[in-house]
Amino acid sequence: RIYQIASIPGDGIGVDITEAAVQVLNTLSATLRTFQFDFKTFDWSSDKYLERGWYMEPDGLEQLKKHDAIYFGAVGSPEVPDHISLWGLILPIRKALNQYVNVRPTRILPGTKSPLENVKNEDLDWVIVRENSEGEYSGQGGTSHEHSDHAVATEVSIFTQVGIERIMHFAFETAKSRPRKKLTMVTKSNAQRHGMVLWDKVFYEVAKQYPEVEIDKMLVDAMTVRMVLHPKSMDTIVATNLHADILSDLAAALSGSIGIAPSSNLDPTRKNPSMFEPIHGSAPDIAGKGIANPVGAFWSAAEMVRWLGEEAAADALMKAIENVTAAGVKTKDLGGDKNTKEVTEAVCAEIQKL
Amino acid sequence: RIYQIASIPGDGIGVDITEAAVQVLNTLSATLRTFQFDFKTFDWSSDKYLERGWYMEPDGLEQLKKHDAIYFGAVGSPEVPDHISLWGLILPIRKALNQYVNVRPTRILPGTKSPLENVKNEDLDWVIVRENSEGEYSGQGGTSHEHSDHAVATEVSIFTQVGIERIMHFAFETAKSRPRKKLTMVTKSNAQRHGMVLWDKVFYEVAKQYPEVEIDKMLVDAMTVRMVLHPKSMDTIVATNLHADILSDLAAALSGSIGIAPSSNLDPTRKNPSMFEPIHGSAPDIAGKGIANPVGAFWSAAEMVRWLGEEAAADALMKAIENVTAAGVKTKDLGGDKNTKEVTEAVCAEIQKL
Ligand SMILES: CC(C)[C@H](C(=O)O)[C@@H](O)C(=O)O
Ligand SMILES: CC(C)[C@H](C(=O)O)[C@@H](O)C(=O)O
């Protein structure tokens, strides 16, 4: 079986870590010999945007649709305002390909540790389910009286019954599939009294269909406190686009480094390809230096392999990554002294032992 | 000089800690003998709401305006939906009394420590300046097709040139008054391309008037990572209503406990009374048990005293609080075994030594 993968390295360290991920994925398929990857690279990036005036070709989304999955590095450059680059590349893909779920698992990998003093590695094991299609990222709003001293700008968050229901179902299914069967729902419905109140309401409605799942509700501000002080008290977490964006970065920091954290942008209907990307950004300050932590990229690659249906291969890749961190082969952000290439080769060597 | 203080204990532990704060403030004035407090208590609470159908009398805001300052405990009850209680009490006060700034200092008090392993007490010393009048807390938006399977709800965030300018000026002045003269501005202008972009723009414009202040810009998600991994790299922080709400809770957790964190809702024009409240909520689970940490309430009281112009008294109160934590007289959330009354009496005893 050959999987067609669209690869979008993008900007900054996105390029470094995508190269590393492709090497690891090819090593995995060459070792297992039960499937292959056919990568097609898209040179969509901020550099190219500055040259050509666009990120994706007009038929870019159509091209992506021909693939089984998308591997994404990072987007963002000091040369382009961030709202231009993100709305030129990553956000339209998530939206147009119906990737309405963003899954962000967080664990403390073997051989690494939390910056929190009293947290043992097994205490922090979360899956954040992020609504990925609406809410605070709807893109709606605008500016009036621009360039005057009384300018007014709005950001309009849209929450729909359909949008909330489908993310809640995904979150409950995720919670149900995990040993602890626990779902924590995050909101800010005390201050935001329209969309957030609908979010709460739909949560409790959907909950009735999952009596086996234990639920609780948190306000987003209090949630950060709970993550820091009582990490063990949570398992699966569901939150809006913005809240989960914030909480998943915090989760990554509490698990040791933003450099290890993966994300999966999923279309659960499988009508469109899903997209896999580490949650760290393009980190222009260390781009091209060969020192970026590729672990988040590898973990994202493992999630891709799993989504493609190759469970055993995904497990094997995760095991290889964990053996490498456990052996202390780590980049600086994890307290190690290895570079991207050394970590990549160590993971490939582990795979070859399979 | 007699200061007229409106006291609103509100719900849950708000009642416990307001009582403690009043005791401490009266001890302070009785000891110093240079000023007095005349407290008027307003029984506005969720219990009363359930009884009477309202939180404030129709002329409630007018009554508050007759005071020099407002001391607020907490609002929120399991019996009333949070958006009803908050929009019935705390949010209208902040808005109607033009309290457009919310100041939230964070430090690790002597005798307490951060849950972060490698953080020394002096490494974490922040002031979060929160926009308190608009943004995500504008209250605008609504719901269509309610009770149908295609309901749509919106939350509309409003950002105005005037609103952003005034909070930026306050933030720059705060940064300028502190030894490090450093201001970090937080936004999410990569994903939110209207209001957040205006926020960025005004920040850079206002910055030109404060060349002595060193500035940098963070995305709110990455900011949580920086707070966990590099606390020392920041000093004054300015953020929107929602972002600062989230970050200040995280800050409190990283400094040891949400129970110690103060907040000042300020009208910098001084045309209206400002309001002082600990940032913790009503904590219904421990209400009335006499075990709530009163330190956040005392620190808020000290900020009130400072705002009233009694600098020396404010310093003395802070010193008393710090002597008490340093001596290990602490509630459970800070790793101690004392109750509210014991901590309160210890602080009063310290004040009496003045
Ligand atoms: C790059 C940016 C638009 C993105 C987001 O906010 O979704 C990133 O922070 C993420 O978490 O994937
Ligand atoms: C009670 C609630 C409305 C409030 C807020 O979100 O502003 C609280 O969380 C705070 O931080 O003061």
C-alpha cells in the first residue's frame, strides 16, 4: 500500500523538522516493508509569498485533497504580518478541508521531566480536544474609522449547534476510549454570555449519550490553575479554538517543552485528508541552525501513521521516540546537548532495530 | 481623614475574606491613627438575588459612587448561572464606574514557593495590566435559532482606539515606574485579524512616547510557555480582558496559590471610586468553613489603601502580610495548617507592632 502524503514544510524550523520527519517516516516504511509513503512537497511559504504574492495556488486546496494526509511544518515569518501568513496558509486548510477537530495529546516522555516540582511523569497524561473550525477563529469582524482617533474593531466568534455537537461527540468518544473515561469541559460562560452559554448547554445535552464518561466543567482561567496544581485530576479536555490553543501550549510547557507536542487536524468524516503538525511555530531565531527539537514532528508523524490505519507502525514509531528520549538523546530545550540530526538518526536507528 | 468604603462581601468565601479584610483594615487605622475607615456593607449576593430577583438596587451604582473606594469579596453561586450573577453584579460595576484598568501584581511571598522547580522567589515579579472595559467582555452578541438543531450564537469583542490607547498609557506608565522598565504586550493577532491587529498597532504607536521602556510582543499561547519556562524574562505585562484574565490566574498558580493574588479595578481619572478584590472566586466548596486564604484579600486591601493615597500605611500592611507568611502562618493552599482566623489575627498582631 502506498500513501500519498502532501508535505508542506512552510517557514523557519518547519523546514528543518519536516525534513527530519520525512527521513524517519521513510525509515519506518523501509524497515516494516508493509506500506510506503509517496511524498509530494509543496513550496508554500512566507519567502515564496514575498516573491510571488500568494501562499497557495488558486487550486491549492484541490491539490491537497488528492492526498491521503498532509504533513505540515510551520508558518510564520518576521517579514510577513502573522495574520496574513496564517490566513494565507494554515487556517484556510484547516477550514476548507473540514478539519474540525484538533487533537493534542500531552505526556511527559521518558528521560524528560516537568518543570513542576512535585509532578511525577505518570501524573500528567492529557488529551486536549480542540474545536478547530469556528469560535474565536471564525475570521469575522472588521474595523471602522480606521486611521482615525476613534477607530473601532471587532472580533466575532461564531458558535453553532452543529459545530459544538460534533466536537463534543469526538471529545466524548476520545474520553470513552481512554482508561479513565473522564472529560473536562472548558468555557468562559460566566463572562461571555451568548456563544459560551450555548457551548455549555450542548455539552450537557451530548453528555447524556455517554453515561459511562465522568464529566466536569471548568472556567478557562481556573483551568490554568488546575493544570499547574492538580495535573493528575484530568484526562481528556475539550475546549474552544482559542481556549484550547492557549491551554495546549501551557500543557506542552508543563510537560517539559513545546518542542515535543504534536497535533492532528482531523476531518473525522474522512472525506478530506487530515493534517499533522507539531504545535511549536516557525521559531525564526533558531531556523536553519539544525538545533530544533524534532520530537514534536516525529510524534505528529506517528499520529499521522495511526490515522492512516497503521496502528502497529505508529506504536513502533512512538516506542522508538521514547527509547531515544529515555537514553538522554535530546535537544537543548529538553536539557540535552544533541542537535536535530543526532536525534533524528537515533530515532532511525531505533526503528531499524524493529 | 475618614474614608468612605463600600463593602460588598457577595457570595461564598467572599463573605469570609471580606470580614477578615475589614478587621485588618480597622486594626491598621486604629494603630496608625492618621485616618479612619467608614464601611458601609451592601448585601448584594446570589442568595439575595434568589430571594429578591435582583443583585443591585436600581440606584445601586449611584450609591457606590458616593464612596471613596469599593471593597469586593466574590460573586458566583452554584444556584445561579454564572453569566447571570456576574452580569448582575461585578461586571456592571467595573463598566459603569469606568474602571477600565485591572492591575494584578504577582510575586512569590516570603515563606512560600513556586510549584516550578527551578524558580527562585525573586525570579517571578510581574504586574499584569488588564484591559477591564471592553474586548471579549463587551457583552455583545446573541443567539439565533435557539432551541433548534441549527442554533448559532456569537460573542462579539469590541476594541476601540480610545480603549486601547488608555490601557496602553497606563501599562507604559506602570512599566516606567518599575526598576526594569520592561513591558510585554500580549495578543492573538495572528489568528484574530481585526481587533487584535488594532491592539498591536496602537501599542506600537503609544510605545513611541515611552522610549525609556523596553518592549516586546507575545502571542497569548506562547506567553503561557514563557511564564512557565522563563519567568525572569518579564516584568510588566499588558493584555486584553480575556487574555489577562487567563494569564493572571496562571501567574497566581505559578506564584504558589490563587489565594494570595490581589486585583485593583481602577478608574485612573478618579472620577469614580475604584474597586479592590482578590482574584480568587467564591469557592462554594469551602465557603463558611473558615479555611479560606485571606492573603489575597489583605493584599487587595493594601492596594486600596495605596490608591487612597496612604502609601506608608499600604507598605506597612504589605510588610505585616509578608512577616506572617515568612513565619509560616499560612493556610493549606500554601502548605500551612492555619485557618482564616489564625492568619487574620497574626496579621493584626504584626500591624499592632508598628
Ligand atoms: C499558528 C497559529 C494560527 C496556530 C493557532 O493559533 O491555531 C498555532 O498557535 C497552533 O496552536 O496551531
Ligand atoms: C468572576 C469573573 C467575571 C472574573 C473575570 O473573568 O473577570 C474573574 O475571573 C476575575 O478574574 O476577576
